[in-house]
Amino acid sequence: MTSDLVHHGESFDGTPLGFATKSIHLGNGVDAETGAIRRPITLANAYALPYDPSDINWSSSDVNLYTRNGHPNQRYLEAKLANLEGAEDAVVLASGVAALAATFTTVLNRGDHAIFSDTTYIAAYRLLNQILPEKYGIETSIVDTSDPRNIADAIRPNTKLVHIETPANPTLKVTDIEAAAKLAHDAGALLSVDNTFNSPFNVRPIDLGADIVIESLTKYINGHGDALGGAIATRKELTDQIRFTYQVNYGGIISPFNAWLINRGSVTLPLRMRQHNTSALAIAKHLESLPQVRFVAYPGLESHPHHDVAARQLARPDAGFGGVLAFGLDTDHEGHNRFVSKLNVITSAVSLGHDESLIVFLGEDDERQYLYPPEFHRGFFRLAVGLEDTDDLIRDIDHALAEAEL
């Protein structure tokens, strides 16, 4: 059955398989040479040519030719991710930022216009706000996409792309994907969604009308903090363009080892996401009850202004609101840093989706501070809740507050 699962994701009678079953079996299979029931890592840079190679397309990604053009470990992972996202195809590249850049430079040309969320990952912000306009003559508009009216007001005759990140990094703002998709499509534009904070376990943007889904595989899908990768899930017409431009000619290929690591990590994605979701909600509720805490931003809280939208977008009954939350303490700059220094279980480091919990203090000098809600302006934390026991994380927070005398 495994060989069929690699391509179809259906059981013997045509019934769609569950998310956990697909996470295990898609992209895997029996190795023809050894009989191993795990796909091996293929680290070769080049592959044997046929007797007469004179008519080969040297930029082809469809055959094993040269690893920059594509390789088996990449394709195994792409088959899994396309199915998990509900897309026709997927491209896996070297990082999440590579996936963002590949998307923007494939669908946008000089003179085109793009709309994007006012709160995004810093690399997306710089690409859309600075690099594409200054270097490539692409017009862009920053809007608060959590209000669909702002998207509608920003649309121009030359708008070709609406890009949203939801929940947004690092403020956890949520955008209505269905509403954004309708506005984009009515204008003849595409909607791309950075789904990294959700993962396809919690939300499947394509089911909600999105054209393109971008994931930083470095985060939840890998889940172990040891490999970089990015994915673009969309229709094959676009993936063919992305492979030719960004993979073959820009060289944004993922390494076979990283593709193998991410494929291995993705097997436990549903188990890990359930724990991330459960712990983050419990910690958000606890923080909300503490007098030292100035605010908590987490879409799973009923107090979150976009809670209803976030709940409506969940992909399945056992989905949740992710493992990332933001909060600020009722203290000054030094007090925030003192709190972090007293943590024992939670690690002060960037990134998210790891097995260990990670916290980063974002101070008052963030270049996007003017785009954040007022409560964020005194400095705040982004907490990426890991897989530790929930009670241990709560005790660690309480201990640090006491030790920091806050």
C-alpha cells in the first residue's frame, strides 16, 4: 500500500486517508535496491546519462540529472506536502525565505502591484517593502489585512498578488483567508498565504480559496530545529515556473540531507501539533490571569480580537491555534530581560516549532514597531511553546517572575 500512498493518499477503496496516516506513509516507500522500508538519502550530485544524451534538456527537473535541478529526496517530500496541503503540486526549496522570494519573483513582474500584510516575517517585509520595489520596479502596498476592507481599498488595476501571513509574526494578528481570496480573485490577482504558524494540520488555506501556500519547513513540519527548508504548494503550472526559475537558474535547491531530515520529522507532525496547541492555550490562559502580565496575544483566547475568524478556519475537529503566543510584562526594558535570565526550562533563542520552548524579547526599537498595536510598543515576548510538560513550562514562568521580582 505504501507505494500507492506516495502518489494518492487514499486507501484501497478510495477513501481519503487521515492526516496522521498520510504524514507517515506519503513520501515514503520500499527502496528498490535494498528492500529497506525507508527512503534512503541520495547524496549524489550527478546521475548516469543515457547512451545518447544529446537531446537532453539540461534544465529539466523531471529526471535525475544534476542535483541542483532536483533530486529524489526533494521529490519524496514534495509528494507528501502537496497532499497534506491539498494542492496539485509542491516545490521544496532551501529555506522558508527562499520559498517567499521564489513566489514573489515568479508571479510578479516589473510594473505589477502587490498587497501584503502590515505584520509579516521580517524577510517578507523587506522583500516586499524594499527589495522588490527598489530593484525590480514592483509596486507594493502595506495594509492591515485583518480587515478585508483595507485589502479592497488597496487594489489597483495592476494588482497581481495579495500576500497574507496568518497568524502574523510576531503579533498573532489573524486574516480571514476566504475573504482575502475572494477580493484577490475578483481583481484577477492571486492570494498567497504564509501558513507557517499554523502548519497544514491546523489550517489548509487552499481549502479556503488560497492559490499558493508557503511553509517554512524549518519550523513545525521539521519540528526538531535541525534543518532548513521551505515549501510552496500550488497548481503545477506555477510549480513548473518556480522550479525552472528559482531552483534550476537561481540555485535555491534544498540539500538531500535536509529534505530527508524534514521528511523524517514530518511523520510526527500531527502528534506534535496537538501538544503545541494544547500547551500554548493553557499557557496563554495562565499568563492572562497574572497581574504582572500587561497583555497576551493568542488566537485561541476568546479575548483575541480575531478569535472567531481563527476558529472558523481550523481544518479539522482536533486542530488548534498553534504554539506561538506573544505577551508583555508590566515592567521596563530591563525587567523583561531580567525575566528571561531567570528561566530554566524555556530557552532564549529565535525560531519556533522546535521540540524545546523558545522565547525572544522584541524590544522597542523593532523597525516595524510603528505597525504594531499600541500594547506592543513597550517591548514584548514571542514565546514558541515546545513539547515539554505543560505544567513544567507554567512553573518555569512563575518561578522566573518571582526571581525577577516582577
